[in-house]
Amino acid sequence: MHVVLTQERVREHWDEQPCDSEPTAREQPSSREFFLGVERQRYALQPHILECQSWISWRGRRVLEVGTGVGTDARQLIRAGALYTGISFDRGSADMTARALREFQLPGASLQRDATALDFPDGLFDVVYSFGALQDIAQVQRAVAELGRVLKPGGELLVMLYNRSSIQHRIETTLLRKLGMRTARKGAGDPGYRVYDEDEAAELFAAFEILRQEVRFFDHRRWGVIGRLLPRSLRRWLGEHWGWHRLLHMRKRAERAGGGGGGP
């Protein structure tokens, strides 16, 4: 029962306000200006998103995105040549992404689906991309198995998880809360989120070959004036050592001769 309630809270949270939809609240929701405003702010604050997307060749490849937000990354992947399908657990994100694709006249499908029970055939996709959605899924191991099932042997995964060894978790979330203090900005407010260190992330994706695992993103906004005064080079250094985003680029291992299909 706890798992069901947790997932319902996640669905309601993102259905009411899809990820990244709040920074440009002044714009008309779903307008071209709204989507462009989200895009500018997302990549200005988190340029590592575009950097890690460059690790993969997207052209002509069937791509599944898990957790689409308002379709910002979707537009980048499609323009890079991806044959795109996006899924979101909540209706709000699925609808917003579909509107974004229509607004910019881009091909692709945005569907409301549960990542733990996908209705795609085995081995349909060449790449699975998920930037910050898996840690919200209560039955995350089941979701990872499903992603492995729909990914072809040799296919790639590009995933972001929240980093347990980050400044945000170690100091802001853990230490300051123990002291009864609050930071200027709310922590990861999405209900039910998890954090992973290097070994925990490797264990979650034990069935896959990990090509690279890195951390990025020190959110200087959370530190007020001090954060704004930090040089950009120092922000990047902090992100690369104690960043909030743990990035994994992986490959599904080829199936052994005579082995069955299904999971990774």
C-alpha cells in the first residue's frame, strides 16, 4: 500500500506542475515563448545536460525518453535526428510535451505510461534516455528491468540520478535539516526521490555495462549571495566533485547464444 500511495503522490505532484514548468510562469502556459523560456533557463543553469547528450549519436536511432517534463530535452534529441518516443507517469507532462512537439512542428510521440509496465515489444529501442525521473519511481528495479527489456542488445542508456555524495544532500538536505534549518530554496521537493552513490548506482544497473559514471551540477542559486559570487570555473569544479546529478552512460550487454529475451 505504501508503494501505491507514494506513486500516487508522485503522479499528482508532476501532473499539477510538470518538471521545469515553473520558471516561466509569467508566460502563457504551452505558448512558444513559454517553451523557449524553459529551454533558456534549463540549459543556462545546467549546461551539462547538453554535454552529456553529446556522448551519444542520436541520428536515425529509436529513442525512448522516460520522464519528459515539458519536452525540452525531447526537442534537442529530435533535432539531433532521434526517432523519438517519450513517456511520462503523469498526464500533465505527457500533454505538455505533446504540445511542445506540435508547437515546434517536430515528429515524435508523447505518451502517458508507467515505466514499470511498458506495452512496447522487446528490443524496440536503440537508446533509453532519462534525466532525473527514475529516482521518483517506487519500484525502480522493476522499471530498470523494463527499460532493459525494450532496449535492444547493444543499445545505450543515458540516465541521471540524484547523487548521495553531493553538497546538496550531504550539507543542505541532511545536515541543515538535522539542525532544524532550511536553505533559501527548497530541496528536491519531488515526493519519494532517492539518492545514489557510485556503488549504489552501479548495483541498480548491474545488468548493464557502465561506460562512464560522472557527477555534475552545483546549484549556486541555493547559496544566495555567496553562490552568486562564486566564479563559474569554481561552480563547475564543485559540480564535478560533489554535484547533485549522477550521470551514467551504459550499454545493454549482448544476449548470450541460446539465451532468452526479456530483461537486460
